[in-house]
Amino acid sequence: MVAGVALALGWAGFLLLDVVNPWGIRYSPFWQELTPFGFFFWYFREGGPVEVLQWSLLLIAVLGCIALAVRSTRLPSKPLVWVFRAGALGIIWMLAEDATNIRHVISLELTVPIFAPDGPMKNHVRTLTELALYAVLGGIMVSFLLGVRRCAVRRGNAWRLLLGAYAFYGVAAVASATRYVGDWYEKVGGLFVPLLQPGVQTDYERVAPFVPEYGLGFWLMDWLVEESLELMGAALLASAVLHLVSWAQLEPKSD
């Protein structure tokens, strides 16, 4: 609910200030004091309101999985303990990745210098590295999903919520990892740049020297679209875990 409201407000603010801009609100002294780079730069950026909310939801999910793992130690079926430990481990990884971009560090500091030190294959190596890391994380989270499916006999909502969370996160992960293939992030996002207020492009050009390899279209995809997908995924994931926490009886499926 909170995530849905935050996302609706974010997109409404983006459309109102960065696209329509009635009465010149975006160019008012108040807004320029808050952020000179457009609403979506402020609201959807890394470490901005949307991402902080996402971290909070993931933290709730982690704590819920830990509580479920502790509760499961009192049950005859010990495998359930590992189901929720796997969930906690996977979500901690997701939280760390979202907060620190571990995949970028590994690809740029480890695999690229080893396999593509001269540059021409840099983006291919980055893509393969990030896909491999996401595959390992996905394997952990799939084991959690299947374990929940086995124990959630009377609470189908948790299973359905997890499926929805995985769908949102799956699209975001594949899109993020393949962003360098043909620079499709820049090209797709660039289609929408002409819809923005001219001031957004002008303000962006003031910071462009600090991120010369990326254009405004890239950030529309990376922040506005990708962060929206991840927030919905985090909300559904936290809701699924809370459904399981509220379930007094956790029993493995008999068949």
C-alpha cells in the first residue's frame, strides 16, 4: 500500500513537473533550491526516497525470514529452517546489492581487468558477469520460493505475492544486466527525452561531464523505470513474508 502510494506520487510528480510543468512550477526558486536536476532525478535517484523505501521493505522481509527460521526450529521438519535461512540470505544479498551495486564493483574491478583489459569487450564482460551474479542470486531465491510453496498449503497469497515479486525483480535484473547491449537503455530512454521540459535536458548537461558515458535517456531507464520495478518487487516480497509471519502454523506439505 505504502509502496503503491509512493510510486503513484513519484510518477505524478514526474509527469507534473518534468513533462507538463503547469505555471512554471519547475522553474520556481523553491524547486530550484530543492533540486536543479528535475523531479525524477531527485525522487528516483540512487539513495533517493524510492530507493530508501525499497531498502526498508527489504529489511522488513529479512527480519521476517529470520523470525520464521527461528520459529521453524521448533517444528519436526527441519528443512523448513533452511527454507527461511535461504530467504534471509537471498534478501540480504538483494539489499546489499541495491545499496552498494556490488555487481558493478565485481565486474569493473575484477572480471573486466582480467578478461577485457583493453576495452573492446568491456561491455560484454560486464553483461556476462552481472547475469552470472543474478543467476546465483536467483537460484537462492528460487529455492526459497519452492520451499514456501511446499509449506504454504493454507496461505496461497504468500506464494502468489512471491511470484509477483519475482516477476518485477526478474524484469529489472535482466534489463539492468543487459543495459550495455547495444546501449539499449540509452536508445529506449532517449525516445522519451523530447517529451521532457527543456530545462531537464539543460540542467542535466550541467552534470553530464561527471557521467560522460551516459545520456539523459539512460537515467530515465535506470532510475525512473528500473527503480519503479524494484520498488514493486520489494513491496510484494515484504508482503509475502509478512503473510507467512502472520501464519501461526507452518507445516510442510504431506504429499
